[in-house]
Amino acid sequence: MRVLVTGGAGYIGSVITDQLVAGGHRVVVLDNLSKGHRDAVNEHATFVHGDLLDAAIVKHTLVSNSIESVVHMAASSLVGESMASPGRYYTNNVAAGITLLNALVEANVNTFVFSSTAAVYGEPTSVPIGEDATTNPTNTYGETKLAIERALHWYHAAHGLRYASLRYFNAAGATSRRGERHDPETHLIPLVLRAASNKAHPITVFGRDYPTRDGTCVRDYIHVSDLADAHVRALQALEAEKLRADIFNLGCGDGWTVQEVIDAARAATGQDIPVREGARRAGDPAALVASSAHIAKALGWQPQHSSLEGIIGSAWKWEQREAASGLARNASTGSRIMNPRRSADVAG
């Protein structure tokens, strides 16, 4: 297949690109590098530096590369930022998404995999969350993702666009080549690992009085390789016309509490992780875990990385390799080494 991966210079998109290339597919990555990294793009993929809001670049990329399928990963994805700047999220996620869908129709590209979010459900009434749960986003980010899902329904009806929308919460872990590099970093696992490396910046646990097994919030974490595999499986099923239009949740099963993540990180790193206590934050549900029963039955997908300590350990190894590589590069150039790690708090 000739596949376009939007946002392919980002964390999950780069791993999807790696898997597609390894599977023998021709991959083009379109990314504006506002969050992604040029060196994260697989060396065998074609890179186009461009923005989805630029309809001419999008259509030219599709047509000139004879693209057959698209995996759409490009989006703004910080919940807090989405609430403070809703216009930015409607522009980057909805307007850009519609520009892409219109270009697909004009270029006769009929296969589309959408990276959505389980945030479309809002406050769940039952856990784990199934695809038939009510969608009622409580933040702008979830609302913009749901807007594209609704658009996909009508593009399918009007133009025959085959699509799969994948809803999930937290990607985690690393491969031997790719890991998380966000600025600012807001995800729990990399922040816990940064606390393991820098004891001056403890992790804040927001609330220990939730109705969970240890009083801290429960969240879903899926290894980035497993997420990439789900996207590739959906793409292949659509291309083979075994799938026409569907929505899949991606979850790990029972989820893990914030305290369990901290404990697993201590075990994986062999480091103490300083913790400070904070009050509950408004809007933090006690548990957010998605059910994967539908995609398991339809596409045979199951997470291969089921150990929390293993997921965290893969991220720790990647961070250690990156740190060692940075030391080597700085030593060879004689430049002064700066510590890029930043303090941050974590959701409770």
C-alpha cells in the first residue's frame, strides 16, 4: 500500500510509520513539526513538511505520491490547553481534519484510519467503557475529535469513504527507536520517570480518596507498539474491504492506579520516586478504562505488552539510551550539557 501518515513525526505516528515500513508499505509522512521531530521519521519514508490547513499541499501530497490510504494522527491533544484555547483546537483538529477529508474525496482516496480518543465519552457511567456508551465530551479536545468522527459518518454515506476510528486513552512505553518527547510533558509515565532521574521534582498525586482499590485514580495505559499494531490492522482490514466503517475502543483491561504506576516505576528503574500529596482536581473521574472486546473479535487485536512494569521499563531504557547518546554527542563537540528535564505535576 501507499500510505500517508499525518503527524508521522510524532510519538505514536512515528511507531506506526516504522511498522508500515517494516511491512513493506510505501509511506509518506506529512507533518508541520509543531510537536513532532524530523529525526523521528523513518529513513525509508518520504517526508513532507506541511500543514493540513494548506489544502494545496495536502492534495499535491496525495496525488503526487499516488496515496491509497491515510492514517490521520495529526492533532492538538492537551486537554487543559483545549479548554483555555478552544479556537486553536477547532482550527487544528476540526478545520484541518475537514481539509484533509475534502482532499481525500478530490484525490479518490477511499481508506482512512482516524486516531480518535476515549475522551469522547466524557464522564463514564460504567467501566470498562464500550463503544455503545454515550458520547458526551467534557472538554474541547474530546469534542473536536467527536466532530471528525461525526463527519466521517457522513463522508462514508456521501462518498463511500471507508474508515475506522480508534478511541483510546494513554499511549505509553517505547520501542528500541522511538519514545515520548513532548514539550511540555503532561503524561504520567514519562513524568514519573523524570522524577526518578531528578529527585528535586516530586510527583504530585491529586487525591487519595477515590473509590478505587488504593484511593488513587485508575487509568488505561497501552504500549505504543500495541497501539500502532491496532492502526495497521484496521488499515489492512479497510484496504481488503473486510471493514467499511467502524469504531473501536483500545484498552488494556482493568487499568492501573496512579499509585501502581509509581510503584511499578520504582521497580523498573530501581530508583526512589519522591511523591507529594495534593487535593483532588475538578473533573478527574475515578476510573477511565476502555474495553477492547470489539476490536479483539473483529480484527484479532490483543495487547502484547500486558505488564505495567514492562511498559514502564521500555520507556526507561529508551530514556537512558537517549541520555547516553546526548552525553556522547556533547562530549564529541565539547559543548556544555544542559539538563532538559522539567518539573511537572501529574494527574491524580
